[in-house]
Amino acid sequence: MSNPNSLLRIGLSDRALDGPGVAARWADGEQPLHIAVIGSGGAAMAAALKAVERGAQVTLIERGSLGGTCVNVGCIPSKIMIRAAHVAHTRRQSPFDGGLSAATPAVLRARLLAQQQGLVDELRHAKYEGILQRTPAISVLHGEARFHDGQHLVVALSEGGERMLAFDRCLVASGASPAVPLIAGLGDTPYWTASTALVSDSIPKRLAVIGSSVVAVELAQAFARLGSAVTILARHTLLFREDPAIGAALGAVFRAEGIEVLEHTQASQVSHADGAFVLSTHHGELRADQLLVASGRTPNTQGMNLQGAGVKLDERGAIQIDPGMRSSAAAIYAAGDCTDQPQFVYVAAAAGTRAAINMTGGDVSLDLSCMPAVVFTDPQVATVGYSEAQAQQAGIETDSRTLSLDNVPRALVNFDTRGFIKLVAESGTGRLLGVQALAPEAGELIQSAALAIRARMTVLELADQLFPYLTMVEGLKLCAQTFFRDVKQLSCCAG
């Protein structure tokens, strides 16, 4: 776990380096530092803006649409689709159907897609294109970059021709793309990736999903709630990298909604004929009208001659960086999904900001020990800090408690007690190490848990805090209380 004193030092250093008198310039005080940024997503934009704020000139290079994955084909469109699916589901079925008449909604996919893409376009312009147009210190080149050496890029311009670009520092923030597993016949079929699924103009009658991690489970449930009969092929279990209880509980939720979950199942061959997919598995053949491949993402580092510039990659092709986002090449930094850091846009943006500070003379790092994560299923999955297994692998003895949601007043009045909240503490001291939750709107409670871990609170201290009654986050307090008492014997709002 992190040292709070070192965190304070980093925070103070960051603020000290952000003053208006700090400028990124050569030693002679004349020439502004020139920084090349490859990409235009969360990491790239955060870095470009911070670098300009600190006196640098920036050239941003983008081979596709400005804005990267999140706004164009990731976070924004997926959460719009997931929310629409949630509304469709609650209109069709809710715990209040006895008093509120239910109805099966007509899903007008073309209109939903137009609404979704309208906001995507609006945010891309407001948060990326418009900002770049209003920032003269950032020049944009549309094209594909590759390294000539450790101080020069060659940019194959989209309009034709090439340009040699010298840089003092370079940030690689090229993102990642959907990974495609090696399955016989798959490449000859019109399968979907998450990117194509999100802009599909129809809802397939039968959808097969290969994958069991975040994107797979989010989109599987969304399509099911919009009308598809969904089958998930999970190589292991759902969300197998998380606490096993999460995957088991989420699987039960999915099956209750009619989603078929085939665990420990892989497709050995895929074919497509007469408008239908046929997947061969050891359970037999599976037929579907559409196939979604959501089995992870691959860093966009191919074809850039990174190794020729002295940049080391890991076995996945991700750029290896230190906590200051420095690569193995002196003038080259990296941030976001193309690196070996967790693939979340808020991690990418934080990394981009810190990379810019370091490229312009600072010395800050990114501490990921209290990184919260959310999976936008219903109920949501939210985690932060250590799971029991991770703590034990780190040599920490643990004590944990799990609180089912039928002990949380907010869940009771919602008539929806699916899920649980789990706290992992250090044995002996009671210091909070981690939280795992499967609950409606779990993403809204996990930041409180992250702050408690950051503050090195014990479960006793957490149990003693004031939490507003009839909120889901109150479940953190109730779960903390189970370390010392039976919460079933408390009054509903006991302090």
C-alpha cells in the first residue's frame, strides 16, 4: 500500500510546478520545448493541455477521429446504450409491477442510435475539436506516426505525403484496439467488435458473445435488455480476475434475466452462412444471428518502430513505463491503453497529465494503489484496493466481511436486494485494504471506499462515520459494523 507522506510530497510538487512562472524552455531561455503527442484521446489531450500550460509547443498526431476510444467508440456510446437498455428493462419488468402496469417497449434502434451518436458528436466537438481549435500552441497533424529514431518521427499524412518531425520529448498515447482471438474461421466471418456493435443499426434476434470481462458483460446485458437472446461463451468465469463471488453472483443475475452463460467454454471454430453464425464448442454447436467478440484489447504499438527508437515492449506489445510514464528511451514517454497500466480513461488522463509535467522538467508519479474500477452492469460491479487473494499474494494476513444487500435499507426500499458489499481488512490492525461490491449504482459508493483506504482508515473508524440514511453508500458503514456486531440486531438507522 502507498505511503501517505510520499503522496503528500507528490501533490505539493505538482502544485509547485504548475505556477505561471514555470515554462518548458531550452537552457538559453529562448526556444520553447517541442513535444510530439501521438494520439488524441484522454491521455493525449490531458498531456497536450498540461504541456502547453507549462510553456511547451505541442504537435498532436492523430490517424483517425479526434477524441480517441472513450468519446467515439467506448465509454460514452456504451453508457448511453446501457442506460437505454436499463430503461427498456424497467418498463418491461420492475419490483413495482404490482402497482405500476408494465409494458414491453418498442425498441426503435435507429432513433436510439441517432440520439447516442448525436451526443458523441457533440462531446467530441466540445471536448476535443473545439479545444484544439482554441489552443494555438497545439498543432494537429492528421496522419500515422512512426519513429525514425529517438528524436524524430515520420508522419504519413492522411492528405498524402510524409513529414519528418523533430521533437524534444514525445508522448505515445496511441490507445488500444479490440483483440481478436485465434479461432479457426473467425476471420472469414462478419463478426462484431465492441466498436461495431455500438453503432449497429439493428438488434439481432440471437447474439453470441465471446468474452467474459468488462466489455463483454456490459454489452451482453445491454443487448439482452434491448431484445436479443444472448449467450456468453466465457473461457473461465465471468470477471474471473475479480473476487470469485462477483462472477458467481453476476452469473446468477444474468441467468435470471434469461442470458445463457456458458462458463469454461471456448469456440474452436466459427463459420457464417445464410446469415447465421455457427460456433463449435465442446458443448456442441451454437447458432446465432450475430457474434460479438469482446475478449480484451491490444495496445496500438504495431508499425511505429518503437523498438527502433529504444522503447521496450512487454509480451502483449504494451509499452513498459515507470511510475513517471518514462519509457526505456530517454526522450519518449507513454500513457494510456498502449502501456502496461490499467485500461481506464481516468487512469490515462491522470497519466497524461503527469507525463507532461515530467516532460517539462517536473518529477511526479502516478499512484494506482487506490484505483477504483466500475463495471456498468446492473447491478454494477465496483472494486478498489486489494481483494483477499491479492492481499494474501502480497503477504498480508486479512480479515474480511461480506454484507448481503438485504441488510441495506436503501436496497430494501428499492425492493432490489441483489448483490453484496465486501470489506477486506488487515488482520490485527483492522486497516481497510479493499472493497468489492455488486450492487445497484455501486459505482457511486466506491469512491468513498477509495478515500477511506487512502486515509488508511480502520474498519472501526469507517463504522464510526456518519453516512446519510437510505443511501447505498451506507452499506459501507453497515459492512464495517459487522466486524464487531450483528447488524441484524440494530435498529434501521443505528449509529
